[in-house]
Amino acid sequence: MNNNQSTKSPVRYATVTNKNGPTLGYTSVPIIEKDGLFFKDFERTGRIVPYEDWRLSPEERAEDLASRLTIEEIAGLMMYSNHQLVPAEGGSWISGTYHGGKNMKESGAKDWELTDQQIKFLTKDHLRFVLAKDLKNGEVAARWNNEMQALCETMPHGIPVNTSTDPRHGVGCASAEYKTDAKDTSKWPIGLGMAATFSPELVKQFARIAAREYRALGISTELGPQIDLGTEPRWMRISETYGQDSDLVTAYAKAYCEGLQNDPDNNNGWGPHSVAAMVKHWPGGGPCEGGRDAHYAFGKYAVYPGSNFKEHLKPFLEGAFKLEGTGQASAVMPYYTISYGIDPSGRNVGNSYSRYVIKDLLRDTYGYDGIICTDWDITGDPLPSMDSFSPRCYGTEDMTEAERHFCIIENEVDQFGGNNNIEPILEAYRMGCEKHGEEYMKARFARSARRLLLNSFRCGLFENPYVDPEESAQILGCEEYTRAGFEAQLRSIVMLKNNGALPVTGRKKVYIPGRHLDARKNFVRVMTEAVDLPGADCEEVEHFYDFADNPDEADFAICFIESPISDGYSDEEGFKPLMLQYRPYTAGSAREKSIAGGDFREQSDNRSYKNKTNKAINESDLDIIIDTRKRMPDKPLIVVIRMNNPCIVAEFEPYADAILVDFGVETKAVLSMISGQTKTSGRLPVRLPANMETIEAHCEDVPFDYEAYTDSTGNTYDFGYGL
């Protein structure tokens, strides 16, 4: 390898345009001209084989290419990379090395260069589906994409990389998963924020803009939308859902998938502007017992005390699987959860391991023939502690890693999320040959290969997988898209209360108290220190008002707070109640015996937290409201709550003159509302509970089965409410 790596130039590619046909982008593959048309000679045979012929259907091309692949090459397609950082700088457990084991600084690598690990999984392991997490900016993302595509073009069959992302247009990033702030893209509310607009048309507009910006980044698959019914208000991922109403969620699932996949320049069918949707999470991750999330073994069970399993399928069956244009969502991701008690055989295992949930229901009963990809990291061996960020092989802990892969393959799952290791897949193939015979296993692997390749053919990646960084810069975050995103933010804000405090017009002085968060465990279960935060960004506020250092000098106050944050488990204390209130809570009315339970690390299968006490990490959010009210008894007090969960506003509502709910917007959007520049139109996409007791009595799988809060002015904070 050349030692002068730091001077490496980015990939340059050439294009050739077919009259009434696709533009081909290439670096090293030969071009065949026939009858005035141009084709890529991926096989380097000097003749056009079927998968190289763009005049054929994607289905015909995928069938042909699948028949040419070795088992090792198909196994490579069945892997989906772990999260990639671009550049892969040090300091993270998912960072990488460059130029033979050096960190980025030592190597002198450019931001867009490929890591040692990426080169290996693309060349040695035949991996072609890559998940991008952090992208430094649009230019770096485009050049990194081109590096990968140029490398893969030199490999047998020239199969391009299909890069994916978790949703990345959201303004407010909850700590629920690997989410990234909108960077270079337009900024939109996601999940509950979009649901609060009650507009499927707006969701489709957002998806079309997102698709354009994704393709400008070199991304052709989104791991989304998240169409779980948010029936359990304590679930840490409810903020990413479209709420609790199955009709609204179904309409949104359909609208978003159509906007993402339909190429408006190709008669709303598949085309080079399409982005494949991987809807999640089958069969619905919302009804997790006690609100505990299945990223962790202490939250691995989904329960159905209300016998409402079928309603959770509705957004898939009547939304994502019934699309105008492209027909159905390209891919489906099952959730980590054990859907407890659903399998008639009585077997309780994680959804991807469940033959009933995947093969019998999704494939056979409902006829889904797209890609099924597991959620990330479900096949490794679990760690000794339940309170850890551990592989999620729920119900199959006694299997080997290869046996887990084989079980999943037998269920007609096509891909393994977060798996860069080809060996367990090849071992699973050998197991299948012993059990079913080689002919059966070859046909089984070929089915997955066809489905996986079809995704890339439909999105035009075989014709031109390259991205022009200059063109990308003109698309990403352009004025039109940015304006549309901000208008959506404005439409998502919900006004719960206004006793004459709003609007606050003119150049007034505002008091904004700071916030405090206690020490807590983060998403990967690592302790983070306590922190003091400013109430709001000074630069944002000063566009509207002057700051007052103390309440005496202020004309009014704004308390920016967040819905209560709590932790429902530790190895030392066991299970505790997840809270929707700020003050300490003792779960006197919780279940005596949990519906589900059991883990090889547990001594009991009873996960009840009855009579246990817990406290919110941000309890001081309530304190600042009460303190500000005492210090400003006769001046307007406005509460702006970032509502990640439907919470109990009864604790602070009487102290507030006005309450605005923000499901994830920029501060300037809220201040536009407060200052009267715009008016609120958002409505609650969830029901806000009256108290914790009504939450303890509700069924995790049933929407709207708990009491709604009625405020001091007589308004009930129910689904669809908003001033």
C-alpha cells in the first residue's frame, strides 16, 4: 500500500447516457455498446448477460444474478453491517482503523476513506448492505459512497453497495436508539411530531424530500418508518412511533412508504430516486410489559393482556403492504421481543426465531415476499449481566451462534442485522445440507439472494451507484426542503393550555431557568454523570426576546422541560416502575405477578415491581416550574415540554399559564409560536394519563384504555385535543 495515503484523491467516475434509458456511472467496468445502447459488462465476458441488461425487469435480473452466485457470495449478501462511522475516528466502541491498523490521526486518512474493516467485509466477506450511522457531512458521505462503489465494481459480478440509515431528519434525538441529528439535511419532526399534524399528505411530502436527500448522501434504504402502535406510554421508543391510533398509524405507514419508494420521475414506480423502506417492527414492538424495552434482556417480553395482537398488525397489512406504485414495503424488520403467548405451540422466543411469527404468519398467511432482516445483534452469546447492552438471542440462549443462524434461515428470514461475520452463516448452510440436503439449501439461499438483489436493482444501483458531491450539496438542506421541514415543525406543536399568556409580542424580557439531570445509565447502559443544562440556546432566544438574569427583571418566564426520565432495572435493585411523573412514585397498584418473565440470569420468573419506589432523573424539571411560579406570582409562566412519552402533566399544569408540547422541534419554532408569529394547529396523537394508577391498570397492547387528564380549566387532554 502506498505510504502517501494522506494525499489520496477521491474517486472519479464516468457516465454514459442512454437515449430513453438510464445513465450509467462507472469507474473500471467495461462498457458494451449494442444497437446504440450502452450496458455494463460486470462479468467481463464481452457480451450482455441478463442481469446486465437494464431493459429486463428487476425480477428477471435478480433471478439471473442469484443463479450465478456461490454460497459464499450469497452468505455475504445475507449480512448487514454494524453501525459505521464516517470518518471512523477513535473514542467510540464502533470506530475503525485505517491503512493496516492505524487510528485515523496516525494514518493521515481522508475523512471519506474506507477503514480496514470496511475493506475486509466488502472484499473478503462479500458484504453489500452497509448501515451508516454518523456521517460528517454531505460531501464526505458522497465521497465515502463512491469509494465503496468503486471498490465493489472491481469485484466479481460488480454488485454495488446498498447503504442504509436509521431515520436522520429528526430535530430532537431521543436517547432511545442510535439516532443522529439532521446533519446537512432538512430538519423535520419525526414520530409523534408528525402524528400531531394529523396529515398523511404532509408525511408523504416529507418522505419524498427525505428520499431525495438520502440518495444525495448515497443512501438507498431507510431502516424505517417505525410503524409500531404506541399503545404502551412508558415505552422509551413511543416518541418514534406515529402514536396510539391504528387508523392514523396505518395511513401514515402507507403515505410514508409511498413517498419514500415511489420515484415521481418514473411514474411513481421504482427508480433511481427511490429509497427502499424497511418497516419496523413486525409484529409490533409497542406492547412491552411495564414499558421495558427489548434492547435489554430485562425488557424482552411483549405481552397481550387485552388480546389485541391483531390490531398491532394493521399498520403492516393495511398500510405498508398495500402501497400505490411499488406495491409493498421493500423490507420488514422484526423486533427483538418475545411476543409472549402468541405462538399456538407455546414456544416463546424472539420474533426472528419464531417460526409462527415469521414463517407461518408473515410469509405464509399474509404472503409477504420482500426482505426480512433481523434487528441488530441477535445471534451472539449474551453477557452475564442482564443490566447490559448484550446480544439479544432471547429464548435461544442454549444454542450455538451457528444454530441460531440456521433457525432464523429456516424461518425464511433473509438478513442478519449487525452481523459482519460470514462464518456462522456458512456453518448454518452446512447444518441445513445435513438436515435437508444440498439441493434444498441451495434453493433456500437463492430465494434470499433474489429478494436482496431485487432491492438494489429496483433502486437503479446497478446502473449508477455513484453520487456527485457538488450536486448533493445543492440538494441537501436546500431552501425549499428546509422551509418545508420548518413548516412541519410549526404544525406539530400542540397547545394544551393558554390562560391569556400567549402570544407574548414585542421585545420583552424573558426569564428561562436552567435544568439539572441526575446521573443515569445511557442507551448502552454506561453511567453518565449528572449535568446542569441551560434552559435554552441564548442565540435562538435573542432573535425574539432579551434575557433576564433573574425573575424580578423579567416580563415573563419560559420553563423548557422534558417528560420524566426513569430507569426500570438494575442488577442491584431488580425491577422498578418506569415513571410518567416527576415526583418519586411507589407502585402500590402494580401487578402482583408479571405476565411474562424468565431468563437464565434470573432466579424468578416474576418481574413484578409492586410496592417498589422509583424517582425521575429529571425531577428538578418540576422544581423549576414551582420555583419560578413562586418567584413570579403575577407574571406569565409558559411551560414548553419536550414530550418523549405521554406523561402526567397534573404535577405542573396548575402552575402554568400556558403549556406547549414539543415532540421534537427547533427552539425557534416554539418561540415563533410564543411570539405570535405563527399559530398552533397540532393535536395530541396520544392520550395524556391522569395518574400512574390508571397506567398500572391498563393493558400494554390496548390503546386509550386509561383515564385522560382533565386540567384546571376543564379541558381533557385526550387523543386529538389541541387549542
